[in-house]
Amino acid sequence: MAHVCEAAVAGVGVDGAGVTVMVSTTVRDTVHATDPVAGDLEEWQLTFGQGPCVDAFNDGGPVLVVDLGSPDYSARWPAFTPAALDSGAQAVFALPLQVGAIRLGVLDLYRARPGPLSPHELADALAFADAAGMLLLDGAAGTQPDTADLAWQRDDPTAHQAQVHQATGMILVQLGVSAEAAFARLRAYTYSSDRRLGDVARDVVERRLRFEPDPPSGGKGEQ
């Protein structure tokens, strides 16, 4: 889940992300938050029982708050809104995590400044929400979570953990594979191109390199 959240921050252009798994509006738990502000947003919604996350889960659709300072949101969420503003969030985008009719939780994204998501950013955010939902569904089915081996950090001074997390999450979405498989593809491309892992990860995050699923013939799909 850390891979998906870090990738969402980089890919969508937000300041932080958090995932909350929900059984109901009163039974829920934070799975991951990228930073203290994202953690606060999850905690305030859990504490007060109100906010974009709660509404997104109840309604089954995105709740896009482009300016949390608007008086409308103070009236809508009187306890959550001032706490979120004090924590440093100015815009919040809550995307339900669901597979078919199964609702699993919510991906919350925030920005420290007001403003909407562009259509392209919203499309990317929904893709990351789909990936997070599949990870939660695997966990609910008892599948052992996939985790990438981080031993590369000891050997590659260019490989910053957050950036490799982001690249792995973006490849996960691009290929529709597990985090472990996405990280394996990243490392394989690094070795085959005789480059450093951190440099390749940076190219993925900055959209200079995109991975595509292998065609049936088994040819390479990276561009």
C-alpha cells in the first residue's frame, strides 16, 4: 500500500495520501498515510465520524473538495473541517475503494493549497484507487501481501526510498501486477539497461519512462 500511496502523490500531483479500510462508517482503520498531515486527516475522520472519506464510502463515489476553506464545508463537516485546515490541508479528494459491489475503504488525497484536480489527474487518481482496492481485496481473501525487497538501498546511493516506492506504484498501475512483480520489472529494466536503480525510478516518476504489459509474443513493452 505504501507503493500505491507514494505513487499517487507523485502521479496525481498532491501533497499526501492515506488509505482507510472500512467495514462500516463506524468500523474502520487507517492502513497507510504518507505524512503527518495525511495521518491527521484519517484520524480526524475516524474520530469525528464525518468528512470526505465517510461520505465517499457511504455514497460510493468520489468526494472532491477543491477548497476546504469554503463556508459550505464548515457547515457540512463542522468538526472535521477546522481540524483539517489546522493540520494543513486546503483541498481533499476522497476516492472509494471498491471492486464491483464490494466497498473496501477510501483513498484520501490532499493538497496544501486550494484547487481542483485536472481531468488527467482525476483519471490517474482513480487508477491508483483501483490498485489500492485490489490490494485490500487480496488481503481480505487471505493472500499474503506482496512486499518489495529493499536491499537495493545499501548498494545504490542514487536510490531514494520514496522515489523507488513511487516508481514501483506507478509500474504496478501501468502493468496491473503485484508490488513485488512491479519492483522486479523495475530492477530487471535497470540491469538490462546498465543504469542505476534510482536513475530509472526517477525517469518513471517524471514520466520519461513508461512500462507496458508484455505482448503475447513476449516482446519488450517499455518505451
